[in-house]
Amino acid sequence: MKKIVSIVLMMFCLLTGSAAAAETSSYDAAAMVAVTDVQISPDVLMNGDTATVAVTVKNTGSASVSISRATFFGTGISVQNTQTYDAVGDLGPGTTKTFTFTIKADGSETVYYPTFYLDFRDAGSLRYPVAVKVQDEEVQISVQEMPDVFAADKKETVKLLIGNPRENAVSGVTVAPAGEAIQSTQSSSFIGNLDPDGSATVSFDIAASHSTDLTFTVTYRNGMNTHTSTITVPIEVGTSKTAPIMVVNNLALSSSGSSYEISGDLSNAGLEDAYSVIITVGSPAQGADPYPSYVIGSLDSDDFSSFEVTFTGQGLTSVPVIVQYKDEDGNDYTTAYTMKMNGATAATGDTSASASGSGRMSAAPGGGGPGGMGMFGMSGGGLGTIPFTQIGILLVVLVVGLVGWRKGYLGRARTALKNRMKKE
């Protein structure tokens, strides 16, 4: 009987020892499993963003490890694929496995530490906290260059600086303008990637028909998430401060037969060059040969050119002097001056412009023009107004006096005059 009891006790000890050894072996094998890499894309989220968290583990031991499941959860984020790794299986010695979770940022701007759990079948679990950053900084837009005033329907350059103040890069950056009565040569401008603290400049050719608001929208991606930033700037439409300004000086009027001629100087007082500059006369005057229209062509800023225009007309009391020109964008301008036929020169309200700007008015009295008095009190200028009769009479008097002096007639007359005065 005692032998039987001893045998039973011996068998029990052998069995319990084997179980303890097996349990010790499972824990030892699980202890050789470690997290070797964590990748978050995008690495910095915005509130509401979706990201992927990829956790890589490796079995550095020499025995297989049985894994029941892998999970990931914590505050500030929600996991979108919670049941993906409910059954995992064995992880062989020296092998790696990556567990990828899709998360969404639900909290405010801060750093969260959700935990990765790896549950072993026979040896507890592995826990590993993962830092997840949430930052709400958006891509910034600033206006670097734009006119204070836009001329109506005239293209002007607007230059923007697009900056990325975030800790991570953004991709697919695109800028697009919009607004009522706004026209843009470019519908959008593609920048692409912007590194952390990086920036890029873009320019748009913008035209507006009247005062309005211009909005620029920047679209970009943070990982798989699309975001937008906007800026709105007011557009004031009026007289451009840089457009060509045509100023007429030194107007002079002369006549020849039934035709007249206006001459003068045309100056460009604007900050931009003028193109296709043509000077002519308006109704009721009619251009006539040889210069019905005077073509100057281009006129640089701060430069001037002389001109002359010939015309005809019946009963004219004044004549409009019309200056037509274009700016560098091909917009048409028209400026009108009025010259009165009675000799006065003045700029009137009959000034107009088309396409992109209002006319500009300026005039100066013409030197030696129709208002000035010439030789013998005659007005005007040119061969048609020279006083040939008066000049002829003067020449005759001079010739007679010279002949009388050389013949002694003047001396004899003077002596006779003295004798007569003595007798008296």
C-alpha cells in the first residue's frame, strides 16, 4: 500500500513540474517579442483627420510565440478598424509582423498617447504607448503685391506668398482666385508639396469690371485629408495710378488756304509706357492731307514727341484734339483736348476713355499759338498771314531816303529849311 502511495506522489510531482516548466517557457518566449517601429501617416493630424498607425513587432527569440489578438485604443482618437486583428496566430522566431490601424483625431490640439496591445495566448500581453500629435495650424496666405487701385477691366498682377507653419509637410497645394466681376488669366496655380516652415510665391493677372471682393482659396492635403484656407481682399476700381497719362503742350494753330494745321508736343506723364499712340481731330473738324492723323507709336514714360495734324472745316469755333493709345495689356484709352479757334487753348470736359480707364485732361497755352500777337499786331502764323503790303511800303520809303541822301537832296533841303527859318 505504501508503495502505491509513493508511486502516485511521484507521478503528481512529475506532472506539476512539467506544467510549471511549460508555463515558464511560454513567458520566456513572449518576453522576446518587442515593438521595433511605429509609423504614423500623416505624422501630425488636424482635428477630424484620418491617419494610419503601423506598429511593427519582432520575435527576437528562438521559439515561436502564440498571439491571440492585437488592439489599439486611447483618448483623443477613435480606431476605425477595431476587429481587424482579433485572431493573429503564431509569430515565428526571428520574424516580424506589422499591425496597421486606421484612426481619427477626435480631440483638440495636443499630444495623445493611445496604447498598442498585443495579447499572447499563454503569456499575458505586451503594451506600447504611441504618441499622436494633433495640431490645428492651417496653411497661411499673405498678399505680397497688388495695386491700390485697379483700372476697370485692366489686368493687374497680384502676388501671393503661401506658407506652411505646420510641423509636417503638406501636399497637392493649389491656389485659385474667385469673385464677382473678377477675371483671371490663370484659373489656378499648382504649387505641389510644401515642407514644414516652407513657402512659395504665386502670381495672378487679375481684372475687375467694378469694385468687388477677390477671394483666394488654397487647397492642400494633410496625408489623405483635404483642407482649404482662404483670404479675401477688397478690389477698388478707379483711375490707375500707374497707367500712361497723355499731356498735350505747346499747341499752335496755323492756316493755309482752306485748311488748318495744329502742332504741339505730347508727353507721357504716367508710370507705364504707352503704345499705338495716334493723334487726330474730332468732329466737326475733318482730317485732311498731308497729316489727317499723326502716328507716334510707342511713347515711353517721362518721354515726349512732337506732332502736327491738318484738318478742314466750315465755321469752326473750336476743334477737339483726340489722343488714342493703349497700355501694355492692350487696353484702349482715349483722351480729348479742345482748342478754340479764336486763339484760346483749354481742356474741356469732353474727355473720354474706353476699356480700362478714364481720360485724363491737361493743357497749357501754346507758345506763339493763335492767341499771341505777331509782327504788326497781326495774329496767327504761317506764310498765309505775313503782311506783304506793309513790308513793301517800308522798303520803298527806305530806298527813296537812301537815294536822296546819296544825291545830296537831303542836305540841300535841310539848308533851305534853315534859311527860311532865319528870314521868318
